[in-house]
Amino acid sequence: MTLPRLTIDLDAVGEATRRLAAYLHARRLTLVGVTKCVDGEPAVGQAMLEGGCAGLADSRLPSLVRLADRRLGPRTLIRAPQPDELRTAAQVADRVLLSDPGAARVLGEHVPGAPVQVLLTVDLGDRREGVLPDAAPAVASELAGLAGIDLAGIAVNFACLSGQLPSQALFRQAEDVLAEIAPACAAEPVLSLGGTCVVQHLDGYTPRFATEVRSGGGPVYGYDFVSGCGIAGLRRTDPVLTAAVLECHWRPPAPEGPGGLDAFGHVPDARLPDEDAWYAMLAVGRRDMEPGGLRPLLPGSWLAGATSDVGMLITPEALQPGDEVRFSVDYDALVRAVTSPFVTLDCVHGGGQADGGAQAGGCAQADGRGDTGERAPDAAVPKGDT
């Protein structure tokens, strides 16, 4: 199979999803699987649904279209659609997170059948999206009066733009907001919490409303990168990136002297040896991954750095052109790799992921060093076909 290759173990995703869904269900919460870290890959979405997710969610409309094309859902668009996306969003999304009544009005005008559900985004401090709590009742009233729109509840987010961590006090604040707008909701009001970092703050929490957790890192990794902690009952496993060796040479340390910036305008971030060593040049670069998010699986090796199109691996022995080397990839590296047109995605059953080193429930700082799933055609599919 063409290299570089990104391998995702669907069995590992399914097992992590099953355990996380059961953990949440015991606390009266449901799990919505977020597929944005895998670019809406339908095979991963299917594994999440089979593992117990109540639905799927993505931030990019083309990714949601891919899920719709495979009849996977229900589907939630978790980033407000662009103006030119509203028509398609109305056709493929069962729910949309947004806070602009003008956008919701246009969305409702394009709904082909049953109303689309809208979760009003509320900003509790992260500052990424949504209205402030005091403004929520007025905006909710506007949304509830729009044709083609059913106000379903509110959505809140943590640990993204500002890094604000979730807490049960903030969950209660969200519930207070939801209580104010509940009369405007078309059915039982829903509180949608995001993302995986929420899981670490649920002990002792009893939800007042129907509550869900939106999570991608949990099902795909079994890990919470925000806290650097394992998730109770899960073991961290990482997708694997495989790259080919282009050449390998025995070289002395780099000579001293003045240096400049790289092509990205940064001071080169390279971890070069202080002594003679084997340097293996790999056919994978910054266009395909985040170097700091790769952990070599070859014992005794480390990634010295990467340029646009090649990486440099320091190895304990000589490698030959065409040899394959494998890396576990963290969330940052995964997002970059899965969207690179030069990386082949391979979704497999069994043995496709690497031990990430985090035991169930353990807590440690995340180590950032460390048959093809073909893309479905981007054809809009009615949202009722799930």
C-alpha cells in the first residue's frame, strides 16, 4: 500500500467507544462521537456507532456529507456553517450548533422536510463561540420562532481557545441557562458538553437535563490530551503512521556556525546528535504531520526534525532505502496526517494502533514525541436517511 500510510484500528476504536459509552450511561449521560480528527472517515464513524455512540458529529460540512453518504447518523454539525454552506447543512445535518439567528433563519428556509434541530452555543468562558449566558434567553426566543427550526437546547465547549477547563460549577451554570430557555425548546431540552476533557469531571455529577458528551479523543485514543490523563476503564492506543526510508548515511555532528530561519519563518527545531550517528531520511514531512506529535516505534531512534517534505530519523543502525518505519501519532499529528493528500488512510481490524503508554485511569503528561478506507463521494444525502 502507498506510503506514507496512516493506520487506524477499528476494533480499538469500537472497544474504547463501548467502554466510554457505558461509563457515561452509568452516569445518565450519552456519548456523541466526534469524527473531525479523522476527517469524517465513515469506517471510524461506523465503529463509533457500533460501540454505542448516540450519533456522530463533525466541524466540517464536507466531512458530515461523507457520513451522510454512508447513511451514518444522526449527524451534528458542531461548527456554525458558512453562509454558502447553509443549504447543504440543512440537507445533511440533523442538528446544528450555532448562535446567529440570521444564519438559523436561512438554514430553516432550506430544510427539505422535518425541521433541523439547533443547539444554541453558549460561551461560559472559553471565548471560542456562542452568546454570553445573559443573552441566551433572547436569542433562544428568536430561534424558537423560526420556520424549519426546532430549538433543541444549548451546547457549551471547554479547553479550546482560552484553555478554560470544565468543572461541575460550569456544568451547573450551563444547566441554569438551559432552564431559562427550556420553555422555548421544541421537546425535552438537551445539554451538549464538549469535549473529551469533560469526562474527568463527572464523578458525583448528576445531570438535571438530558445531557450528552461530544468526544473524539476518547473513542479514537482512549485518552484525554487536555489533562494528560487516561480515561477510567480505557487504555490509550494511538494510530500509526508508516513512512519509507529514502536514504540513510553515517554523519558527524552538524558544524557550528550562524543559522537562519526555515521556510516557515521559524528557527529550526532540530534535535541533532552530538556525536556520529545514522541519519535516515524519510518520505514524510511537515505537510503530512506535526513532527512533535510523532513517537518512533523503532527502539533507540528519535525524530531529529522535519522540513516540508522529509523527516530525519536518528537510528541505532543503518536502514536501507525502502525500509518502513512506524510512529505512533498524537491528536495534533493525526489531524495533519489524515487531511494530507499524500497520506493513505488504512482502516483495519486488529493490531493497527500502538500502545500509547497510558494505563486505564492513569495520569501522566501526554508524550508529544513520540484494506484502504476510501473516501465517499461528496454527494449530499437527505438527513432522514440515517
